[in-house]
Amino acid sequence: MKLASSLALLASAAGLSHAASAQESAPFPAPDSSQTVAPGETAPVVTVSDGAGINDATGWSFKPRGRIQLDAGVVDTPDGSGLPDGSGEEVRRARLGFSGTTPGDFGFKVEVDFASGSVEFADAVITRQVGNVELTVGQHNNFQSLEEVTSSLHTSFLERAAFTDAFGFQRRLGVSAQYLKSDLLLQAGVFGQPIDSDGDRDWSFDARAVYMPRIGGTQLHLGGSAHRARLNEGEALRFRQRPGVHFTDQRFIDTGRFAAESETGFGLEAAAIAGRFHFAAEGFRQSVDRPVAADASFFGGYVEAGYFLTKGDRRGYKDGKFDRIRPERPVTEGGVGAVQLNVRYDYLDLVDEDIVGGKQNALGLALIWAPTANTRLMAEYERLSYDFAEPTLTGDTSYRVDAFGVRAQFDF
């Protein structure tokens, strides 16, 4: 592993933590109260929101937004296996954008990512609020799993559970509706291709339902999702996954490409937050209809638990997904921030019928330090066990891989 890279990340994050303190304490410049108002006109009432945006009384608001995530780490394979080791570092995400509202209960949000060296759209939506229903048009998430709809800013590990990437969950252009009232959330939409690329799916229908009661001081979460997609004619699917970190291109489990006409997925999700403790578990089965071979089904899921070592801190939750950690005693107020320890078991099975893509069992441990609500340092270790995987030089398809990664993160 490139130790210098990891240390550089930690030093960078310490600087980001200081920057966050300044950002949180420095207000957005107030409007000029000396501006001239014509006779008979009323000056617009302009207010500042949390030092990060502007609102006025007519319904207009505007807020710049962005994030940067810097990763480094190492993947260690068995000695003599012939499989690639390697350390690496990358800008995992570098996003800039804006969001806001307009008169008539309309909203908008645009974010672009520069991490890949080119400009790629993340979210690009227009919304309309009608009572308890929010209508959305544009590129956004497809309501597949708690892990997927939770922002990458707020996940327990550097990468989401293996099945979310393996099954091709991604933002795509679509039209959707969301009903939110009290402890009930219903979401459904029809989606096409991603905004800046040709995806495998021609169209899909996705839906999700969540029951999220708060009982005493405990937040509960019970949900399920459904997915039905038609593939582009003559298209081939491929399910595969990296070993717990993103900076490597190595995949030890990989179905290879196979012909498919459509896919159907169903997921179940459960979570709870009680004081410093949180728990989450999901399972998702993806079935594929094939034109000239038997249909195949694949499965992924995880169980995780976390505990804050700092008193008074708890995991954030809002509207059917995990949300920001807000330290009870941030460093800006002389505290130590929030420190959280997480463990996770992550399973992925890509073997069925004549498709032998491999099976992955991963046990992970992650430590998170959030000096402020907008800064985070993460370190994680995963021990991954593979069966029916990519063969070694000796033909062995069952072996273990170790992965270690760190992240420095800042957002506004």
C-alpha cells in the first residue's frame, strides 16, 4: 500500500475539517439594504439559509452544493495465486451543482461529477410538490434498495453493499411520483436510459414502499422494492463486482456477458436506529429472462450494525433513507466530533444454471470520524472469501482477499 498517499489523505482531511468550520460559521453575504426601490414598489424580502443559499418571500431559493471524496488503499491477494495485488488512490467523487425552488411549488436540482476526468451528470431533475405528492422528471435514482437511495455521503462503508453495483443500479432518466405522509412512503416511476450514455436497459418500472414509524426514541424502517426492466434488443447483461473498494478495476467474480431479454428484481429492507446504535439488513433477488437458455436468478444481501463511541451521537435518518451524522460536540465547538464503529456481512451469489460468476462472502469493519456535519474521515478493512471465482495460476477458484481503504470527504 502507498502509505504516503494515505497519510496525505489524512492531512488533507484535517484541513477540510478546518474549512468546514469556517464554512459553517461564515454567513452568506447579506443583500445590500441600500438598493433603490421605485415609488409604489416593495423591496423583495431576501433571507439567508444556513450560510449556504438564498431564499426570498416570492418562493425563489438557490443553494450551491458539492462534494469531494478522496480514496486510497490496497488489495492483497493470496501469495502465489497469480491474481493482481495493488495499491491505489483516486478522486472517488468530485461533484458540483445547485438546487432550489421557484414559485408554484416547483423545485430543481443539478449535479455533475468530474471525478472520471469528464463531466457526467448525477442528478438533473425538476420537481413539483402537490400536497403530499412530489412529482419528479429527469435523471434520478430508481427506488432500488435502502443502500442505493442513501447518499454516498452517509453510507457506513466506502462502497455500498455488493449487490447494488453488481446488478447495475444507477441513475437514469425517468418520470416518478412519491407520496410521503407521516410514517408512510410510496415511490414509483418509469425510467429509460442514463442521460449521458447508452445503458443496457431500454426501459424499467421501479417501485418502493417504506413504513417508518418512530416508537419512543427508536426509529424503525421496513420496506420493499420491485423492479422490472426490458433490455435493448440484442443486448447482453454482465454482473460483476469489485472487492470492497473502487480504486481497483479487478473483479474476482464476474458472470461475463450473456444474452438476456428482461430482468425482474425484488428487495426487502429493514433498519432501526436506537440512540447510538443502528442496524440495517437487505436482500435482493435479480431474475433474468434469457432467449435461448434457462432463466437465471442471482442474489445479494447484507447485515450491518453500528455504534457511536461518542456520547449523544446517532445516525441520521430522513424520508426513508439514512441521512447526515450531526455531531453532538463538533470540533467547531471544542468537541471531538462523532466517532462511529460499523461491522457488516456482505453476500453476493452470481451462480445459477450455466452461469458461473462466483460467490462472495465479505466481513467488513469500518471506523468513521466526523469532525463536523460536513467533514468525514473513514477507514475500513474487508476480508473477502470467494468460491467459483476467477481461477488462480493453479486453477483454484476458492480463496481469500484482503482489502483496506481510507477516505477523506467534504461537502457543502
